[in-house]
Amino acid sequence: MGHRVYVVDAYRLSHYRESIGQRAKTDPCDARLLARYLSSEQERLRLWSPPPQAYKVLKSLLHRRAELINVRVGITLSWSSEPLLKDELARQLKSFKQAEQAIQKLLHKVSKEAGITENIKRCKAIEGIGELTAVGLATAFMRGHFANGDAFIAFLGMDLRAKDSGKKNGPRHLSKKGDTELRRLAHNAAMAACRSATWKPYYESYLARGLAKTQALVILARKLCRVAFALMKNQSEYQPNLRLQGSPAT
């Protein structure tokens, strides 16, 4: 018979230590702190379940590809100004291209084995979302049972953190608690979608309100992720509705 496992965020526990004024950090103190935290927060804890193996593999491949692209861009910028390295740069770029193609094939293979190919197709039907972003969203969706779009957005780290006090409404910032690569892909998708006929009016409606381009792109990225989640949750096909794309983001 197994045990039920709960995972406590060490970052939150560290702030909890500061909030109760505990100065020392030793093993006995940490044990008492954890017991105190559990006594007051136990009902809010959620049972932890190990992620599927395919989830870990796909997530790893997406991150490795991102690292590969960063290295390629860095070498290109560094070597392109040196004529003596022109031939060697071409060989290196060819190797990078082959490695990227190999990762793409692995992503396709693992996605097919994991049974998320249809969800990837659903996500790709949304304007602005390409193959990599679709794989990332479908991978995130398979991690757990999300009750609604808000839970999925929070898992991606794209939920808004409010800092209000009294009559003062502070600025909203993304929590950024989720996977950094998924947020980067979502942002890239928003940059592509804002130029499409479907999403351009939605994007420009926020610019007209005085929001900065980055803010409008974040709103659009959140919207795209919500639409993708709805398609995967309901196993439905994407039907662009121009009349609804101008509605406020939630």
C-alpha cells in the first residue's frame, strides 16, 4: 500500500518563515516550521501525482531545442563579423540545422506515442500558433486535470498577480510560476497572431485603450492559451469568430 504525497513549495515556506519571525534555519527548526505550516494549510494542499514520462521527455526536448537556438544565434552574431570564420560558421550552422531537425523528429515521435497528436492539430488551427507552441500547449495539458481555463493559465505562469491596498490599485504582473519556455512560445504566438485578420482587431483594441504593446501581447497570449485549452478540454475544433475576438480578455 502506497502513501499519499504532497509537495510543499519551498519558496512559499521560506516566506512563511519570515512572516512568523523565525530567524534560525536549522533542521529541527525547519521540521517545526513545516509541521506548523501543515497544521494551518493542510486542507489547501493538493495530492501530488508524478508527471507522465512523455510529459518529461517533451518538456526536456523543447528546452534543449531552445538552448540550441540560443547557442546558434550567439555564434552567428559573434562569428559573422570575422571573414576568416565564414566557412567554419557555415559548417557550424549546418550542424545546428541537423540537430534541430533531429529534435523536431523526436518531438513528433514522442507526441504520437503519447497520443496528443490531435490536440496539437487543434492548437495549430489557431492563428499564430505554430508547431512548437502547439506541442508545448498539448504537453502542458497532459500534465494534470485542470478544472478551468484559469487553472491552465496559472499552470503556465501567466496568471496575474494583484497588489492592491485600500483604494490604491497596483500594477498587475505575471506570476511567472510556470515553465519559462512555454511562456516564451506563447508570447511568440501572440506576436504572430496580432498580425492576422482574426486577432489584429482584438490586439489593437487594447492598444487603443492606452496599453503598451507588451501588455497587449501578454493579453493576447493569455487569450490564445485559453482558446487552446477550451479546444483540448472539449475535444472540439477551432471556429474563429471575428465578432467575439474583440471581447475583453479574462
